[in-house]
Amino acid sequence: MCRVVDLQQAVLAKNTSAAQTLRTALAARGTAVVNLLSSPGSGKTALLERELGLARERGVPVAALTADLATENDATRLARSGVPVKQVLTDGLCHLEAHMLGRHLDGWLPDGTRLLFVENVGNLVCPASYDLGESLRIVLASVTEGEDKPLKYPTAFGLAHLVVVTKTDIAGAAAFDEAAFRANVRQVNPGVEVLLTSARTGEGVGALLDRAVAVAEGAPVHVPVMAGRQPAHAHGHGGHEHGHTGGAAGADTGRPRSATAPTR
Ligand SMILES: Nc1nc2c(ncn2[C@@H]2O[C@H](COP(=O)(O)OP(=O)(O)OP(=O)(O)O)[C@@H](O)[C@H]2O)c(=O)[nH]1
Ligand SMILES: [Mg+2]
């Protein structure tokens, strides 16, 4: 058992080191990475379609890399924006790792790219433990997923620099309790900003691009209390589509005490 934990920690440590190298290399090229994490279907690609279109209108040099277990569907959607897009197929792996990202950027990332949006594999567990050398880590949750998700996935929400709620156009139909969601986010990540968005109405699309550009220009990001206490769990390689919730919210500290129940 100890050996397994040691191996897991070694995998994470190796990733963290690769992420730091990548962050430094990208910074030297003037590129900031925005890492988007969420469960499948939360609306990462739909929101990115809007962000890429807006960035193009505003003349912000952006590119996007999207990761999935199978299909090039997301890249096809994102490429319609006209910006450089790359699809990565993970061959069954439930998350991206820093060395994979670095390898896929080699010879592809156009010079002068200011922002590189990375859509991680749809999964709220595995990707949370892997730093990709990002400058901004965003976790998304749609209004249909339930207000308790920050408590159920404390590593994903606890390590985010920014929390984005998606699909607000259907918040009423989904009886989304925004106050309860915000209270649950506060339990795992006090002080983090929660931004409301809709890829349908465009709500929050400009605000999100503004945040990303500001970070690329050196604006400070929120520092989660959980940062620096990376989970002791790494996740499976090859074929795993789920894993263990990371230990960053473990027994002694970040673990939420109780759920904030919706008021209706
Ligand atoms: N009403 C509404 N539907 C949305 C919105 N954003 C996305 N959707 C729908 O939600 C579904 C999933 O959207 P995607 O953008 O594919 O979600 P994703 O997170 O990229 O999914 P994976 O890549 O599979 O993890 C699609 O049917 C979208 O049309 C939104 O803002 N409002
Ligand atoms: Mg997608």
C-alpha cells in the first residue's frame, strides 16, 4: 500500500515539475494557459466557442487545445471560430498531463499566441490533480448539475482560480439555487470568484475573456487555501475514466463540514 502511495506521489511530483518547466517556457513565449475543467457536458466547448469568437473580434491572439477520450467533435466545433485548434485524443486516459500538453504544443502552437485555452477531458476527478502549467485554472459547473457539486468534488473546486457557472439561461427551469451553490463553493475555496455565464445568451462571455486577458498580462490570480497541499492520489493511466477524490481536502483541513442544502 505504501508503495502504491509512493508511486502515486512520484507521478504527481513528476507532473508538477513538468508543469513548472512548461509554464516557464510558455511565459518566455508570452503565452498563458487557461485550463478548463468540468464534468462531461457542462458546456466547456460551447462557452469556448463564444470565447474564441469574441477573442477574434477583439484581436486577441488565442488558440485552443481540446482533449477527449474519443472523437474530434469538439475541435471541429471550435475550429469554426477560425482560430488555431488542436484535438488531443487521450487513448482512454481520463485527464491531460503536463508532458502530454508540452508534446502536443511542440511545433503547433503559433508564435504570438497570448492565450491558450485547454479544454480538459470531461471529468471532475482526475484532471483536478494535474497542473498543466496553467496561469488560470477554471472549474465549470452547469445549473443542472446540482448545488452540492463543490462539496462532492472538493479538489476540483478547491484548487480553482475561478469558478464558472454555465447555462444560466436555463437556471429557472433547473431550479438552480445560486446562493446555495455559492455557499458550497465558499466552503472548499473561500474567496474564489464565481462568474455566471451562458453560451446561449452570451452572459459572462466578455467578463471571462477580460479575466483571462488580465491574467495573461500579469494580473494576480486568486490563491486557493488548498494550493500547496496537492492530493496524495494520482490517477490511473490507460483506461481509467474515474479515480479517487484527491486528498487535498483531506481529513485535517479542507474537507467541507456540511452541505448547504438548496432552499427549495
Ligand atoms: N441551454 C444551454 N445549453 C448549453 C449551454 N452550453 C452548452 N449547452 C448544451 O450542453 C450540451 C453540452 O455542451 P458541450 O459544450 O458539448 O459540453 P462539454 O463540457 O464541452 O462536454 P464534454 O466535452 O463532452 O465534456 C450541448 O447540448 C450544448 O448545446 C448554455 O449556455 N445553455
Ligand atoms: Mg467539450
